[in-house]
Amino acid sequence: MEKIVDIGGTEVRLKASAMTPVIYRNAFGRDIFKAQGSIFTLASKKLKDLANVDSVGVMEIVWAMAKTADRSLPGFEDWLETLEAFPILDVFNETVDLLMQNMTMRSNIKNSGAAGS
């Protein structure tokens, strides 16, 4: 699942796949699902309450999806420096479906495997 999004005037290709959590863990030393709590907070609050959102966590997830799409991307901080801006809400709106599809697809695969046992 891939998508091209505009991040601060720069077109960025994002890809969510089974490799995305591995890239995230290797880069940041923690599981992506912990960081995805911020994504779920944004989705459940309908973008009204940003006090409990880890904005850097959201940026890290987006970077991991960009890195999944293009392995030649620089590290997280160097990549951020190439962007004019990182409008969290706009980027969230553009990427949440991609993330949710990836998670749903994995859940369906797990569930179908369990059903066949």
C-alpha cells in the first residue's frame, strides 16, 4: 500500500508494509504500536485535543513509511531538515488510512490463520 503525500510542499512517497515496523524498531528502538497510540488518539478525538498526541512519534511513523518506500532516505533528523514544514494535522489526514489499512490487513491475516488451525 503506497501513497504520495505533500509534506510542507515536498511530495513524499509513503509505503506501509510488513517492513515498516522493522524499520521503525531499528531506527527508534521501540515498537511502532506504542507510537501508534498517538495516531489513535488523533483519530478518536477527531483532531480536537492534541495535548496527548506525541507529535514526534507521528513524524517518526511517517518517516518509517517513507523509508519503507525509499530505502535511500537519510536518517530521521536529516530527513526532517529537508522539509520546509511538517503540518501534523494535514499529514495525519493524508496517512491515517494507509496506516489503518496496513494494521487491518495484518489483523485479518492473523485471524484467518487462526481460523484454519
